[in-house]
Amino acid sequence: MLARRAPDASAGEAEAALAAARADQAGEYAARSVGFGVIRAGELYDGGDLQEFVIAITDGTRQAAIVARLSGSAVARLRARGEDPAEHLLERMRSAVGTLPNDGRRYENVILNHPAMYTA
């Protein structure tokens, strides 16, 4: 799962993120079609004016690692408001999944649309 997206991430980080993704998919009140968990948050400005996150995604059967990014400006705005950039990103991803057709292919559609840049 991590070979290309986060080769330096440990197996423990990946397993913890996958467990979080499974819990996210189960939902607090109702199940979701896909769940997300943060494997690794890169350093701000490492590789440009952005922060890169490696995210575990699962539909309950399959799992993958995808990359999502927040711009440096977005991270600064979130921190100024006292928000956690990683949690904000996960919430944005959950909201984006909800806009996709419920045709049984949300997992594939999320994977095909990443890496992606999200806003604050």
C-alpha cells in the first residue's frame, strides 16, 4: 500500500491509519461508503508551498494510500483559527465523497482523483 506514496512510513503508521480509516468508514451513527485515516503528514513547505498528507482509504474490502495536499496559505489560515490541518483535510475529503454518485464506485473515484489540492 505504501511503496510509492510513503516509502519511509512505518508499517505501524500504516496499520494505525488503516484502523482509523476502518473506524471512519463504520461511522459514528451510520456507515460510510469509504473511510480515511492519516498515515503521514509531511512538513509544511517540503517540496513547495504546500503540506502533503498520505492518507489511507478503505471501502471495507480494499485499501490504498493516496496523497492529498493543502496549500501553505490554507495551512496558515487553519492554524490561525486553531484548527488541525489533518482533521480539516479528512473532513473535506468526507464531504467530497458525499458529492459523488452512490453507484458503488466511490472508492475508485476517490483514488482516481488524487493527488488533489484542497482548500481551507
